[in-house]
Amino acid sequence: FDQPFALPKGVQQLVLSDVSVALQTQGNNEVRTRAFAMQLLQSAQEVRFSSPCPRLFITMPDWGAGMQATAALELQGMFRGLMPLSGTLQGLEILPTAVGRELQMGQQQVEALGLALGASLATLKLPATVHLGPEGWEALGDALPHLTRLELSVAGRPAGNPSGEGAEAAGHGTLGREAVNALVGFCAANSGRCIVVQLSGTRALLEQLVGLRGAWAGSAVQVRYEMDTLFTGL
């Protein structure tokens, strides 16, 4: 989404693999993203993605100390700007490209994503560098009414505790207390929906999830575990 482009007139079909966007600090991320998405759709009679769950690469600037609120606001705008692609995207993998920094997704960011793509989005993949906060978990079900698959990576640190708060309740590569409560709440709030929540991580995560199985018993939400090529339903 960084550069304008021009295709020859009369293109019948445009097939995309991935898309990329760079968050800007000037406050125009929604306008820029929406303009490019519209240009994209107008470039061919048919626009589609080659993958059922294409990757959205997000380059984040160095916001500096005390700029978290600004970063969150700009991310909301960027998500809203994806609205022209509603119906074209049935799946999305969000991948921040800034090394050592996390992308924060709370209620407002999840609701912005749902406003833009909720009419069609069925699969959402989030790596360990995307932190889905408690409010984000709570908003997820209503924001994405067609969601059937949520994939989260839990690696290298207690998930759900980017600042270390509550880390004493989690081991290396396992869910922190805040994340456990959010997951259990999501299963309860969406107990009538067939949603697969796949968590990938270490053997310690598997052991933790096995011990937590009773917390979502009776819910139609299925919590599953993946480690490398090993896949186990819980």
C-alpha cells in the first residue's frame, strides 16, 4: 500500500499473493489505505488472492516512548481503510515487520478490523508479535461474526503479557494469567459457535492447555495445539 501503481487497461484478472502497508505517523493511514484498496479493485475486472489466507505485512515506524496511543489510533485507521476489500478477503494473516516490537490489538483495533472485513473474514492468523489484549478477545466474537478459525502463536515469552505483568503466573512460552482468562472468556461468550482456536508453541504450552481443558468444556469452540508438524486436538 506504499506506492501508487498503474496496470494496462483491460486487465481481466489480477491475482495477488500478499499485501504490504507501512504505518505513517502523519495520521492519514485510513485515507491512504482506502485509496490504494480502491485503486486495486478498479485495476481489473476480477481481483482475488492466490491464498485463502493472504499475509498483510505491516511496517511500523519507531514511535518512540509514550507514543503507544498514537500507534494504536493509526492502526485503527489502517484497518478501517481495508473496507473496500471486504468480500475479497476471507482470511488474513497479520505480520508486523518491525523486529523486537509488538503490534497491540485491543477492542478498538479489533472492532476496526471487523468494521472493514467482518462481513467476509472467516480466518484470522496472529503471530507472537501481535498481542491480542483482553478487550480485543472480548470484542472478537461480535466484530467477526463469520470467524471459524483463529490461529495464535505463543513463543518465547508469556503470551498476553508484553510488559511482563502477570508473568509470574506463566512459564516460558505458555499463556499468562491474563491470556488464560481471555481465552476462557472467549470460549464461554461464543459457546454456540463452531470456532477453532489453534495455539502453536512449545511442549510446555501443550501441557498447560491439557490442564485447562475443563475450563471450556461444553463450548462449541475447539481449542487445539500445534508444535512444528505435530497437531493435537484438545
